[in-house]
Amino acid sequence: MPLSAERVEQRLRERFPEVAFERQVGEAVRDHTLALPTSALVDVCTFLRDDPELDFAMLSWVGGVDRLPRVPRFEVVYSLLSLSQNLRFTLKVHVTEEQPRVPSVVGVWPTANWHERETFDFYGIEFTGHPDLTRILLPEDWIGWPLRKDSPLGYEEVAFTHNTPDRIVPSPELKKLAPKKVRYRAQ
């Protein structure tokens, strides 16, 4: 008998009776989604990975959501995949603006490393216990969190030869940058 998302939820509620799981419902909810407190996140993820019936061996992605003006403001979403059971399952934790911290699940799924760094880079949500929580896509000196809804939508000029003071202009004799003649089969 194939594993169902309802069975996963039932197993979680049996194993963690003290955790206040909240099922997300609505027309836009595609995968079975449970919200849980951040304090139970690592234990629940470890159980989902290690339980032979569930076998969620893969963390597909982790992402942040800014729900401004809602309180709590942020969500961190974990999309899980059980390859042996062919089942997707989603976990969410709510994160306050005052203390945007979530425990890292890198110890459960090593693939979370890059996803957590990206979420930190764009939303400023810290992952406690992460082995290398540094910016991954933005420069180290970047100020702010660009995917937060209150981030300014400023304009940054694209760097060209004429507007970048220290830019070195290539020599005109340099043939490597010259346009190449391309011959197509149809010609």
C-alpha cells in the first residue's frame, strides 16, 4: 500500500504528541503542508528521514517567505521528498521579525547548506548551528536583505567602460574580443 500524506501526518502526531502541528489548507495548497514550532524542527526532520516507513531521504529545497504585515512576519519552508514512497511533504516554521532564527537542518540533510545560506542572504533569517552561514550570491559588503518586502527598490547603474572609473579598457589590437564570423549550414 502506497504511503499517503495523511499517514505521514498521523505518524508525526503519534510520535510528537507535544508538538502543536498546524495543517495548512486552502485552494492554493498543492503539497500536504504542516506548520510546526522551530524548537521541534530538527527532531521532526530527523524522524522523517530515519523512519523506515516514511524515508524522506531528500530535502528538495528550503526557502524563505516574507509575510509582511502578518505577525509572525517570516516563514521558512522545507520541501521534502520520499523517493522510495514517491511522496512530497512540506514543513513550515514561523519566524518573528525580532528574532529571525531557525535551527539548521544541515546535520539532517547536507543539501540544506546552500539553501539555508541563500535564505540568509536574501531574507536575513539566521540558521543557528549552520557550519558556514555567509552570503552566497550577494557581495559580502551588501547592506540589507533584498527579498524582504520593506527593502528599498533602488536603481543600481550597470557597470560599463564609460561609467566605471577604474575599469581598464581593452586594447583595440586584442582580437579575442572581436566579433567572430559565423557560417551557418543554411548559408
